[in-house]
Amino acid sequence: MGEWYASLELFPKIYWSIALIGSVVLVIFLLLSLIGGDADDFDGDVDAEVEGDSGVGFQFLSIKNLSGFFAIFGWTGVACIEAGFSIILTILISIICGLLMMVSMAALFYYLSKLQSSGTLHIKNALNQVGEVYLTIGASRAFIGKVSINVQGSLRELEALTDENINLTQGNVVKVKDVTDNGILIVELLNK
């Protein structure tokens, strides 16, 4: 392999070097992305984006995209040289293909980041939702019962109290009118 590389002229040698190094770096970044590593975040402060719920924006210029650019730039250049294209045409086609790769990767990582969900239940999202009593709820907050209610797209069984003068039994349809500080739903009977 060393003899083959040494026998290359300068222009093909540059493209082969860029293609091989860019490919190795790109594979490393893709593997890190698959196992949860994040090479684009050097300052370690991820919480600011998560708490603001802004997510990751469209990042055209990132380390992953640059490694993709150089990998495709190099391999396209190698293919153009092997096809006998001129130096100027090889450089032009390589740059265009590299930029297309950057746009594609930026779009891919942007849309993949939109698929993430924290799964954290925000109990305040249960306000004004309609559910069904699962375990009897004591009248005038006598004892805690449970309701089955759809919150954030999934059916949940949550603890509940009521201010009604009667016990709410299994099958009663209720509406959440408040949530206590410790996350217990305050429900009222519908269709009294």
C-alpha cells in the first residue's frame, strides 16, 4: 500500500488523503451519535437547550458536517480523477458534492433530534382533561383514589381527590379542575 501511495502524483495523493481521513472521522462521529456521545458539545452545558425546550436547531456548520464534507469531497475527487476529469472540474464537482453532503447531514441530524422525547410527565397538562374513576375517591377529600386519564398522549392512572359530597366510584366520569402542589388531581363529577 505504501508503494502505491508513494507512486501517486500530488493532486490524487491530496484527494486520497482527504477521503481516507474524512471517512475515518465521519465513521467515528456517526458511531458516537449512535451510542449517545455528542462531539459537537464541548462546553458540557446541555441543560440550557433542554430546559428551554428549544431543541437543536439546523446546524449547517458542525464537526459532523465538516467531516462529512471532507469524506464526500475526497471520494468524489478520487472518482473524478479516476474518470479523467480536469483539475478544475474535479475541484468544482468535489465542492458541490461536499456541500450537498453537509446539507443532507444537517437536515438528518435536525430531524433526528426532533424525534427525541423526554417522557417526563408534566402533571399540569392534566388540567381540564376528562377521565374515569379507577379506584374510589372519598367525598370531601376523605381519601385518595385513582383516575384513568389521558395525559400527554398516554393513558395514566393518577391519584385524585374530590370536593364532591359523595364518593366517586369506579366508572364515574370526572374532569380535572385543579392539581395540588404534590401532584394529586382534584376532580369533579361530570353529568351530575
